[in-house]
Amino acid sequence: MDISLEPELERFVEAKVREGGFASPADVVRSALEMWKAQEELTPEDIEELRADLALAVEQARSGQSTPLDMQEIRDEVRRLRGAK
């Protein structure tokens, strides 16, 4: 399959590869399509469950029951999980 992108999207894809999160432009597009597919497969029940989880998380944060996120640790975990595919 051969596709063409608007220059802005092409620069975005190229930047994602340069940043090291993806091995190739095809990997960037594949990842985006997988996320899009997963989003479309969400049922109303899934969305309601996510909303309930989010409401609980917000309440816990407001009451001091949360800890700051370590963004580098999260990035490392995502990269590790991507490599496990």
C-alpha cells in the first residue's frame, strides 16, 4: 500500500521516527491505526467504565491519595511493551 500525507503530517511522522520511539514511518502509521481501531471498538459500557475510573482517580488526587507520575519511567515502560510485540 502506498499512501501520501499532507506535509504537516509527514513532518510529524518523521519527527516520531527521529525521536526514537518508532523504527520507521510505517511503524508510526501502524501504531496510529491500531489506536484508532481500538478506540472504535470501545463499547458504551467500556466508556462508562473509563469515566468511572477517571472520576475515582480525580477524587483520589484531590484528597491527596495519589503520587506524581514519573514520565521517564512511563516512556521506558511503553518502549519496553512496544518491543515485546
